[in-house]
Amino acid sequence: EIKQRVDNPDIYIASLNPIISELTRKQMPELKCTTTIDLHKEAIPVNAFRMIIFGGGPLMALNNLAEMHRLSESACAYKIPFLICGCGVGPMGEEFYNRSIRKILNNASYRIFRDQESLDMARKLSVNTAADYVAEDPAFTWAANTLTAHPAPGKNDNVITIALGLRDWPYTVYAKHIDAAESEKQKYAFEESLLAALETLCKTRNVRIVPVPMCTNHIGGDDRWYYRHLLRKKPELLPFIERGLLTRTIGPKEGLQVFRNADIAITMRYHALVFAVACQTPAIAIDYTLGRGKVASLAKKYKIPCFPVNKTNSNVLLSEIKNILDSASDKPGISKSQGLLFQDAFKQVMEAML
């Protein structure tokens, strides 16, 4: 989007984890013209830049927020336009985190939120949101462009393909209000329920299950290890599992293609749900933030069945899966959105900033 509006821009990615950013840069042709800066090792010459864009991800109660707080303060000091772009707000935390989130939001020259709930949360933090935008997550713009550029191949079998976009439940982060031992028990119960539902389905239908590792880094949890741990519990499922994606790192285009070819997706990862919606693939969402985060918000917007991870049982899951497979209703999809598209909001903001 930037390259469409600025000739030959010098784009720098200020990264908390430059090794991971470099891997992503190699996977995505769109990022070839960028340079990665290590936020921990290099002083960012803020006054040398024309604008600073905080793109994607949530403003939430994490220690890493300190780096964005510092950059936003520097941008204000040098009067450099600072854009919050496609971000969420929350979950919130202790008051010192919330003060930092409020300060970053107020330091921004312009704000584009990825959902209405984030704008509402900013308003609760006493941020003046009158001139702010709510637009689809930027990943939808990327997915739409990618899907248009790469037509889908026709399906050549009658097997029901189920794409899994799961993650280990980080209950120490998202369920601090629940006793750790109880959370561990609930996590175990969810995994058993999911496996039981899939096993029952495999006994009655011709099924292929494709686990998609949306994250393959130690930061955020390597989904490949989680899938191995999960599937080891139910050896009966192994003949139905397509395990090719669990032996390597995949790029976003390949992951998007899996969701495009699936008949149904069961998602916990936010971008797994984004990919399913963008591909108009029916989905079930498992909410690991217990109603306080991005997964529940996106599922609500597109009327996708969504269940808290600690209140999901095999009967409910199986019933929803069968309803989707047996239903001829419209699929969820970005084309059904009545909201502002990200590229349209970004265009307006860029014109003002430039």
C-alpha cells in the first residue's frame, strides 16, 4: 500500500525479533525492499524518517509495549507523523500497562483500528476517537490480492478437508483470573473434546485433517510442536492426518491456500480465522482470550460460531461441524463486509500525512 503511493520509498522494519522478521521478509516478496532494524541494539534516528507506522498486532498489556511507547514519544518530540495502523486494543491489564496504551494512542497522529471493539476500548481510555477509522484487518487486503493473483485449483476428490488453525492455550497470559491448576485442567478437557469430536467424525465421514502451523517460532509458541503433542494423544486419528506442513516452515501464501482448499476450518489463531473468512471457508472459532480479544471480535462480526476454550465440549463441536457440512447456507467472507476496507482508510490517512 505504501509503495503504491510513494515512489521508491526507503522502508525500515523496527523489530523486537529481527531473526524472525528476516525470515518473514524472505517469505514475502512485498517486503524485499525493506531493511530490518534491531530495536534492542540500534538507536532509531526518529528524526530521519518522514513517518512512523505501528502496523498490525494489538496494543495490549505486554512488556514489549515499552518499545512502542518510546518510539511514539520520540515521534511526538520531533513532530514526526505517527500512525497506528490496523491495530487492536486489548486485552487490558494492570494500570501501568493501561496508562502506557493510553499514551501511545494519544501520541498517534492518526489511528486505524481493526475492529469496533478496539475503538470502543480506546474511547474508554479517554482517547478522542472522533476522527479515527475502523477498517478490516490489513491481512484481509493482502489475502484478497493474493487470492486474486493465484486462482484456486479445482478440487479433485470427495474427501472432506478440515483445516486446523490451533495453538497451545497460553492461559497464564489470558486467564490470569483463573487458578493455574484449574486452567490446566480446562486446557486438557478442551484438547480431549476436540480429539473426540474429530475421531467421531472420521468414523462416519471420508475426512482429511490438515494441521496448519500459523506460528513456527519460539515466540508466540511453535504450533508444530503443539500439534505433535496433541495428535500423540489420539493415535487413531493419525491415518486421517496430513502431516506435511509439520516438518518445515511455511510461508503465508501456502497457509492461505490450505484454508482456501478446505471444506471447514477449526481455528484458534487469529490469522487462521482471517484466512478462513477471506477464503469464504466455513469456520468454527475457539476463543483463547475468553471473550476479551480479537478472535471473539472477528467471529462476532462474521457470525461465526465461537466458543471459549474453557467451555468447549465434544458434543457441541461435533454438532457445529455437522451443521456446517450439511448446510447449504452462504459462506462467511470478506465480500459480505459492510465495513471500510483497509486500503481505503490507509489511502485517506496517507494523503493527509503526505
